Amino acid sequence: MTASDPPPSALLPLPAATFHILMALAEEDRHGYAILQDVAARTRGEVRLGPGTLYRSIQRMLEQGLIVEVRERPAPEEDDERRRYYRITPFGGVVARAEGRRLAELVKLARASGFVTRPA
């Protein structure tokens, strides 16, 4: 985080696409198509981001300092030079954790209201 970063709470709640993209980037740098594949796999096909949603979200996330484009690339035989790779920033990690806590509290409240039951 830097002194110029807004407080994480200023960005909450995150759009669902943004949170999914941050989760996809939590483990490793990825290019756009790999992000789409990770989100689909992670959600067992329940969430499928379209290219427009993905790239608009990426542009906004770059502007917000949640992610950065990285210059490091895989070996040329494993890469396509047209791909752009993205990495979550430390600030992006702070915001993702804040969103995770927010969602966990929301689920806790839903359970207390009887809207969510614990799995058997």
C-alpha cells in the first residue's frame, strides 16, 4: 500500500467480477484468457465473465491500483506476445481481504436470520 491509496473500505463492496479477478490473480500472474478460465473453473461454471466485462474490470482495477501489468513473461515457446499479464498489488490484496471479511460477515448475518443453513 502507498500513502496515496484510498482506504480499502472506500472500494467496498467490490463488483463481483473484480473480486473474482483478484482471486484468480492471488496465486499467480495471469493473462486475460487464463483469468476467464480460472474464474469458470473456480466457480464450476457458475460465473463466466465475458471479454468486455473482463477488460473493463481490468482497466478500472489498473486505475485503482488493485493490479498491475507485468513485464515478466513465460518462455517464448509457451507464450503469445499479444498477451498481457497481470499481478495483484499489495493494495489489491488488502482490498480483497477486506471484501472477504465483509462477505463473511454478511453470510454470518444471513445464517442468523435463517436465510443460510450450514451444510450437513
